[in-house]
Amino acid sequence: MREALRTSVVVVGGGPVGLATAMELDHHGVASVVVEPREHVSYLRPRAKTTSARTMELFRRWGLAGMIRQRAPLHIDWSKDIVFCTTVTGREVTRLTGTLGLALAGSDVTPEPGQQVAQPIVEQAMRDCLHRSPDATLLLGRRAVAFQELADTVIVTVQDATGATSTIEADYVVGADGPRSAVRTAMGATYEGSSLPRPNISITFESAELGELIPHGNAVQYWVLNPAAPGIVGRLDLNGTWWAIATYRPDEQDEDGAEVDAAALVHKLLGREVPIKVIATDPWRARTLIADRFRQGRLFLAGDAAHMNPPWGGHGYNTGVGDAINLGWKLAAVINGWAPPELLDSYEAERRPIAAKFVAAAAENGRTGPAMLAVAGLMGDDFENLRAEVAAGIQASKRIEFHSDGLVFGLGYAAYAEVQTTNGSDYTPVAAAGNRLPHTWLPTGQSLFDVLGPELTIIGPAWHVAGFVRHAAQHDLPLAVLDDPTLGLDAFFSERLVLVRPDQHIAWIGGPVPDAEAARILEHAIRGEWRQQS
């Protein structure tokens, strides 16, 4: 047994959610150790490929958004379309345009559009950032195997590939260790929900010729509506690397025990036998699961350890990043001493309902997956007769999956949060407690989000926010002040004061208040309690 390490937070799992948790802690100056079995990021299985506009906003807080866009092989202007077709080289049925938040560049709604980028690229970018941080330690090639929670600490036993063990002492543990979470098991928490019985298989392959053979032009995804081989195909880069999902296919082995012919599956999706090289396969089943609790004492769950989303709509990884930011800033606030431990109670209260909404949305999207949309008649002489009807159905049923600004931006936390979407697709910003702070571009050309403080921020004229400032100074609360009248924020927020949390959600909004009420508002905010002016 080696000598124990000591840190503030142990993050179990170094996928995108675990790394995002460490990034958020680092953003607030809190030390962490990330325990991850994989020594290197594998690019063979790209997994998540859609980083939402909201996730890119949160990455922007860390200075990461620009790095992600620089490393992403597909620029946001390369394509914003989803094409539905008989086969990838066959006939087009219809298409959706401006999808997945890719058309939001320059919008007043957000400073960051979405980005198509494979999960391994995001992971490597975060690893690179954390390697440069004095507060973050990546303990790679190791797994956490036991957790002993004491009164004011947790002892984590870590095992390397040889079986040798060591321990880490931490204030808190975050389990971002996926569906087979050791942390969830240690908590005694269980998943609630279901898994669909029919398996799918993801395939990564190379083809130098395919791009020249597609008649539909560039697209983020090609949905294949062939009943004999339904699925999706898309590019990973512009150098001939592609991904495919064959939906409702056999597992790695068929009923007779023979291995699945992945190349044959790809050729059916493509509609012709284009020369390809299969790089990797990854069988999976769609799961709609959520843990019965996200916290037990000093142990917390985030990402797939807390909830499992079907991939339809790309919400799973993005929901996990939202968990990481919500939990990360709260842990940091408690560890740094400016918020009481009660603040941590708000993590599950806020994130579990949001996770449930995204799981439900993804499950609903899955009801109109490629296999459900496939129509046999499209493959033959009835194509022209059926095309209009099928296209209309696709436009109606798939809009919410690929135009989901209302879900991405519009879900608030508090009972006071006002509805910002009618159907999950449209989004109308509303400045209310619990909601994401509405975005605007300032006269300086900066994003409002770029001038917020790293912790709490109060927006309003200096003479109206003075009570907030005095209380913060007296109690060592980190409060940034935006009181410059030239920024035009008084008019933007209708002459109201706005208290903003580190995650860009509104803690309180209202008119001028006496000093005693300003103190109460701040005290509620640091406990994760929402206030609405009566």
C-alpha cells in the first residue's frame, strides 16, 4: 500500500463528464484527482458527436470553446443539414436545415453555436488543459475500487493494472464512471427505467471514395430509410473517416454465433459496395435510465453514472456536462468557504428533474428512429408517390430532435422559472429566477457572458446594488459588480437588478431593495435557494 494522496475532490472516471468536473473545479481554484483506467484517449469509437450550443457556452467560461473549434475537423459552416435518404448514395427524401444549434453563429441568443466534434477530441482537449494545471492531477491507468466515507472525509482505494493499490483522501467524491459506476454501487443507488431489447451497432470505418459518390451534398448526418438496413452515416473528418449506426442490428455475434459482418452492414447503408476499411465496432442498446438518487453523503453521481439517455438528439453527454458545472461550482463554493454545505443539497434537486426531461425527450425522439421511418415502398417504383407523404412526416416528427433550442437553453431550475419554450423546439428568453441569464451583445462587442464574474455577479446601477456589495464585503462573498451604465443592461433587464450564479443562471431578479433584504437574497443564493421578488 503506497502513501495516501490528499486532495479536495476525487473524480472517478475521466470521460467528458469527469474531465468537465475537474475543469470546473480548476476554474474555481479547487484541487482534484481524476482516476481513469484508460491511459490514452481512443479515437476508434467516437461516441458523442454533438456538442450543444449551451455546452459550448459553458466551455467558453474556461477558455475551451475556441480550442474545441480549432481541433474539430468539421467547421460549423461545413454543413448544418440532416439528409433523409433511401441509402447514402441513393435518393433523397427530405432534409432538415440549420440543425443542432449550428446556425446560431452571430445570434443574439448565444455567443456560441453548437459544434459537431467527436467525443475523443473533446476529451483530449480537456486532458491537455488539466495537464497544465497545478491544481488538477490525472491518475491514468488506474481505477477506483473501494470507498470509505468517514465523518469529514472519504478514503478512496485505487488499483493499477498490476493490482497494486494506493489510497486517496478527499473531501468529496464525484462518480462520473459511467453505467457500471463503482461510486453508484458504493452509494447503494440504483437505476430506474428500462432498456430496449433490440441492439444496435456503431461502426467506424474509412473510405477515401465515399465522399465523391454521395449525390446529396454535405450533411452532418445521412439517415438511411431502407427497411432492410436502417441507420445513420456521417463524417468524422474530411480525410475519409466515417461513422455509422446500424439500428436494431444483431450484437457482435448473430444467433448462430458467427461474427457480424460490419462491412456488409455499412455497404447496405451506403447502397453500394464502396471500398471501405472497418476500424472498430461498438454494440449498444438504447437505455432510458436515471438513478434513484444523485448523492449519498460525500459521494455524488454525474453523467452516465446518474442517467442514461438514448443517443437521439445528442443530449446525453451535454446533460452530463451540465451536471459537472452545476456540481463543480457548488463543491468549489463550499470547499473555498463562501457557501455552507447545505448548498450541495441543491445539486440533485436541480439536476435530477433536468436529466429526467432530457431522458424523456431522447426516448420520444427514438420512437421515430431510422427503423420506424423506413418505408419499403421508397426503395422501389413507388418512391415518387410516397416521397411527399414520408417527407411531411419526417419534417413534423424530427424537428424537435434537431431543432431543440427550447430544451438546450430554456429549462430552468426553480419553481419560479418561467416557461421559455412551448414545445422544446422554440426558445424565447425570459429573465426569471432559475432561468439561464438571457444573452446579449454589449456595445463593446463583448458577450454579456464574458463580463460576468467567475462566482456571483450582481447587475444594476451602483446606487442600487450597494447593499449587495456591502454584505458581500462583510461576509467574504465573491461578488462581481456590473454597474457600467454604458453597457445598456438597465434597459435590457427592464430596470431590474439581477443576481447571477457561476453557472449563468439567475439566482434572483427584482427592483431595488433595502440592505437587509439584499443580505437575505445573497444568503439564500449561497444556499442554493431561489428568491422571487414579491
